[in-house]
Amino acid sequence: MTIQEVAKKFQELFGETNGAGTFFAPGRVNLIGEHTDYNGGHVFPCALTMGIYGVMRKREDRVLRFYSLDFPEDGVVMSSLDELAPLSDKGWTAYPKGVVWAFAKKGYVVPAGFDFVIGGDIPSGSGLSSSAALEVLTGAALRDTFGFTDLTNVDLALIGQLSENEYNGMQCGIMDQFASAMVKEDCAIYLDTSRLEYTYAPLQLADASIVITNSKVKHALVGSPYNDRRRDCAKALACFKEHLPIESLGEMTVDQFETYKDLLPDPVVRVRARHAVYENARTIQALSALQAGNLARFGELMNASHVSLRDDYEVSCPELDLLAAAAWEVPGVIGSRMTGGGFGGCTVSIVENAALPQFQEALTSVYEDAYGKCPEFYIVRPGEGARALEM
């Protein structure tokens, strides 16, 4: 997909692109630090060169017209600024409409309607944050189209999270929107989600590559046990706060958790909290390993992350477990884990370049034997965050 293709469709549907703006927002892959963002911990994502393109032009009335090249069967979806319906809108347009609603909640009332055509190359249901990319894309487009020039990209990330939480009912943390808005090319971003303090870490992998493996199990987090995990962590935090001066599980050390874990009578809540605390510690260690050029240690932490997500947090699935375990057996695989919210989607692996053919052959063979379908592989390079484009 290119911005030229999206602009061509805009022209076909809504006339010349005169007065329209063109935009891009990327998907993301999280290298480590899963389900830590809403627990006030650290995350370590990078943006992808895959993402969503958009063309937006304001109208003189209050009509909203949407079209997605990824869902052409929906045709032009008509709506209005007077028809925004939190928690009841359905379909892909609920994401851009949620951002319009969230802009108003933050005091940036969109005064007129618009025409908006989008198209992207993030595989649907892959867990690579197509929804967050669409939210950030919409935010960037609204900012430029309606002159909300004081909004920063951090603001766009927070508005995207607000819309996802309160308009679409998905209690996500800040990581996905922040990565889409803020990451730089050839870098990962190490983010303290409790303070929104961040560091760019150059991804110098030498003779290795980041490989995303798509299980083709589509994840759907709204209505899934994702929100249950968040509630479990909130229960653990409430208990710990009676004994410790903390505001989030991300503030706990591993030693503190081990000292106070027996305060949690529910064994399920205990292992959920254990993942949040230990995963945060792994993410802190991962930055140090990368900065020291110790990819082997980085890979060990990735592998341990998957085990914790599988056993303690229980957000993996058999397909992802098989792909990760098969990857661990391939010489030249530095680390491999599920990535994203879970319940389907993708694994992320760091693989020595010389081992890439064997890696793909081994995982394809194992996966075909078990499930009768081929996984998809994307060898990715860290890309730039959300931005306006020139056609």
C-alpha cells in the first residue's frame, strides 16, 4: 500500500485531492515488556515500516464520510459529528470516530465534518496494533486539518488511548499509541509508562534481523480476557498498597514481590501480579543488555518473557507457544516470544541472518504439521512514527 494508492481512491470517491492532507502512522512490535504498560512499568517497542496511510479533507457541514481500502465491501460509511456513540459504535470506523470524540473531551472540538480515506499493510488481527495506528493517524490528520497546532505527538498518543479506553471499551495501556506516535527510525523506544519518560535505543543488530511470525490466529481483545487481566492486577495492587508506598505494580521490585506475595490469597491474582513485576524487571535488564551489545542476554530475556506470558499471565495460545518453542530449537535464533496483547497474533524473534532460511523452513514445517496452515513471516526494520506526508 502507498499514499498514492490511497490518494487515488480518495479522488475516485470524493473528487480532486485539492485541500486534502496526507498522513501515515505505523504499527508496532514490542520486543519485550508485555502487559506492563497499564501496570505502570516499562515497555520496549519499535515502530514498523508497515502502517496505515490516510487522506483527509474537511467539509463545510457536519457529515463524516469514511472509506477503507482494507474493507472495500463496506463502501463509503456515512456518519455525522452528531452521531458519536461511545461503547455502541461498531466496525472499523469506531476507531476514528472515537478519536473525534476524545478530541472534544480534551477541549479540541472538531467543528466540521470531513472525508477520510485510509489504507494500510498491517495484517488484520495480527496484534501489530492496527487500531492504535488508526487512532494516531486520525489524530495527526485532525490536528493538521483543523489547526490544533499546539497538540504534540505525545498528546495524540494519550488521546488515542482515551478513545480506545472510553469510546471502544478496550482498557489498553499507552504503549501502542505511544510507539506509533513517537518512535524513530532504526530505534526502539524504552518507555516508563508511569511517567511517560522515554529513551531512544538504537537497534544495532549487526548480523541479525527482527522477524515477525504471524500465527494467522486473529486476536480480538475487546470482550476478551484482556480486561480481566487488568482487573486482576488492580486487585493485587490494592492489596500491596496497604503495606507499601506504591502507586503501581511497576514500582515493585522482584524482592518486594517475593516478600509480600503471600498477602495475595487468590493464586490467580498472585501469578498475574508476578508476571507484571518480573516482566518489568526483564524489560529494565533488556535495555542494559542492548546498550552493552549483549544480544544473547537480550534473547534470554525474550524467551523468559514468553514463558511468563504463557504460564503466569495466560495470554498466549497453543499456536503461539508452538511457534516460540520451535524457534528456540533453531540454531541462530537469539530469542523469540509472543508479542502484543495475546490470544492470537504474532511472535517476534531476533534471528541471525545466516539462520533465516532454516528458521522459516523449521517453523513452517512444524506449524503445517500441527495446524494445516502456513505462518507468514515479516522481516522488519524499525520505522519512523506518525507524520504528515508529501505526495
